[in-house]
Amino acid sequence: MAFHVMLIPTMGCPSNCSYCWSSEEGSPIMSIETIEEVVKWLKDFRDDPVTFTFHGGEPLLAGADFYRKALPLLAKGTIHQKAAFAMQTNLWKLTPEIAQILAEYDIPIGSSIDGPRELNDLQRGKGYFDKTMKGYEIARANGLNVRFISTFTSYSVKYREDIFNFFLENGLTLKLHPALPSLRDKNPEKWALAPEEYGELLIYLLDKYLEHLGEIEIMNIDHLCKCVFSGRATVCTFVDCMGDTFAVGPDGNIYPCYRFVGMPKYVMGNVYDHPSMEDLSRSDAWKLMHQYKEYVDRQCGECPYIKFCRGGCPYNAIAPNDGEIKGVDPHCTAYKMIFKEITDRVNREFLGSPAIPMAPFKSEPNKDGKAGIMSLMFRQ
């Protein structure tokens, strides 16, 4: 089974998004020596294929020289693990030089745009839109594939149609995140998207996707449909990630996920010590994550969606409560809403189509001419 190592070259970031929870001013930059220790650590850690994702903060703050050295070290040092790469960046610091380095390793890029310029800059800061789109053009000119995440907040959800149309009209793939209460804000709930509103948003986007099938890709809806169809999680929010996902901070500390980086109580070890899986499992952070899994088994055992939801994201559930397990992912309500909607539509299509005995996987258009839910189930 493949595993995932998220490399956090720095927690620093040049932008200052209103709802952000992860950037730190003056954060150190990861050294090449730490990359070398990552390679040594992984040499005997696991033989499975590995994906490295550069995340942050803003990973491009590490600069061209860092990637010019780090990428061949990682690729050659984990050649038996068939390393693949990815990056999440706001693209502000992307130069043609860095883009060419990333293109050599065919690195897909994830970035963030919350919608049209005015709305985006209201949430992410004046000038953000233009700086990111400038980087986007550099990425495209160098053959890099870029997909965008849109963070929906209590404010922007009111403009969901404008946001959808922005992605549709500009030919951009849409992936969405709901804003969570900020861990660093005096008014943490200001931008947070309520679970019920998030559920309604997902159902709205499901309808819009079916209305415009073939014209746009909405990654979340694809993943949610595949969860229902396969009966197992297909994306990190729901998958049982413990033991298969790790994050390495700028100083080499190892965490369960990039979202915990910089939080001392979630350190499981350090790459300079080359810990084994057994070593990591003795950490308090590892034990806490497994306690969460046991909690989900108890609390969600009767839920029809437990196999492919698993209580949602552990960070969402644990971090806001200062490391105490008091509940599952607060967006549980939204997940139930969209999973029920997808399941109900699948059942209606199967039970309502007279062609089922001859063509069980055929999705007939609805009476309104829209594609049926099964059209999404079989998207590759």
C-alpha cells in the first residue's frame, strides 16, 4: 500500500488570509541536510510506493536552489519506493526557473483561489488574486498542471453561484474546503462555515455538476460519489490515514499530518533519529490518533456511512479541543447530508429505471434532462 510524506519546508507565508490557521512569520526554512535525513529515514522504513507533497506555509519560500537539490535527492534516494511528487502553493513565488525544475519531475500543483477577484481578495487579502494568477500563467507556460481549492466561508457561501460560474467559465477544476474556526483568531467563528450550510453547499454543487457534466470537474463530488459506490474512503478527509500519512516540519520533526506541524504535542519523532514505525507508535501523538479511531468505532458504529467516512478528519475533531477527544469532525452533519443525498439518488435511479435488468450500469437522464448520479459514479 502506498504511503504519503508531506514535506513542510517552512511554516512562513507571504500572504495573510483571514481564516488561515497555519502561517507563521519568521519561520525557519528546511535545510538540505534535513532532506538527506528524510532519505536515510525512509530507506528502511517501508518499501511501499511513496508520494512526497511539498506543503506549508508557502513551500516556494524555500527557493529554486532548495528544489534543485532536494528533488534529485528524494527521487534517487527512494528509487525502490517509486517516489512521486506534488505541491500545494499560492504560486506567488513561482518563477520560470522554479517552474522548470518542478516540470522536470512532472509535479502537479494545488493552489488556492476563492472565486472572482473582489470576493477572493476580501477573504485572502488585497492583491492575492493577481499574484496567484500571474504564477498560474508561469506554471501553464512551463507545462505544469494546476488545480485550485476554493475555501468557502460564512461570507462567500452566499455567493456560491458566482464562485461556481467563475470556475466554470475559466475552465478551472474546483476543489472546495469549508473554513474552520481559526486557532489563531480572537474571533475564531467569524469565517467558519456552519456544517448545515456546508451540507447544503455540497448538494447544490452536486446539482450544478450534473447540470454541467463534461464542462467542469468538481473533485469533492467525484470523491464523495466514489466513496458511496465503492464503500470505502477515497480522499484524506475520510480515509484511515494513521500509519500511511506523515508530515515532516522544517526542523525534521515528524507529525501525523501537515495540519499538526508546529504543535509540540503532536510530534511523533524526528527524521534525524531515523525512527521505525514501532518507534513512532510509542509517541503520545500516535496513541491519541488511535484513541480517536476507537472513539469513532464506538460513537459511529450504527452510522450507515462509517465504512467510508470514519468520523471525518481527526485534525478537525481534535485540534480545536486542545488535543481532547470530545467528538468527531464537526462537519459530520454535512457529510451525512451529502452521503444520504447521493445514496438516495442512486437508489432512485436503480429502482426507477426499467432498463436495470439489461443494463444495470446505465444512467438515464432525469426528466429535467440532467445527467443521473450514476454518470458520476463511473467517472475515471
